[in-house]
Amino acid sequence: MTRKSEHLVDLIFKKLKTYNQKKIFLEKENLNIFILSLFKEK
């Protein structure tokens, strides 16, 4: 994964973890896999 995409995953992860209206159970590795799968789909 490139540094730019890793930074994007970090930003999304932080936003989701600080979302207070609903508790979100999320692991960074799972988010990373999901986002990479989105980029691979065409």
C-alpha cells in the first residue's frame, strides 16, 4: 500500500472511531482490507 492510501485509511479510521452517535466496532486491519478491495474492483 502506498503512503498516500495508508494516510487515507488512517484518516477514515480516526473519523469512524470518534463518531459518537453510534458505537462502531472496527479494527484498522479490516478497514484496510476493505478499502483495498474497493480500489481493486473495477
